Amino acid sequence: MSDYQQFLNERDKIDYFIQKGYRINGVKEHLNGATVEFLHPKGNVFETLLIGTANARKYFTSLLLKQNHTSS
């Protein structure tokens, strides 16, 4: 799979959780990319994604900044 296709796949997974009402709860950076933890505010449901591409990491970072800006 090309890097671009992998990015699109990871972006779609991130968007799926955001559209379902999940919020980014935590991020752990490691050598394989980043592990992003999502929390659904109703029901305390946690989901985790492994994000490997640099573009997808930039994407969820922009969403995290937007999320933090709107919650202030």
C-alpha cells in the first residue's frame, strides 16, 4: 500500500470516531508512529488507533488543537 493510501485509510478511521462523537483523550508517540486514544463522552467507551504516517499524525494533531480550542 502506498503511503498516500495508508494516510487516507488512517484519516478515514480518525474521521469515523470524530463523527461518532469521540474526542481525542490521549496520544502516545513511539517509534512506529503514535497511538491515539479516543473517548466517547457518553458511556466512557475508549477506542485506540495506531497511526503510522506522518500526514495522519499531522491531521489528528490539527483536530486535537481544534478540539482544545473549542473546549476552552
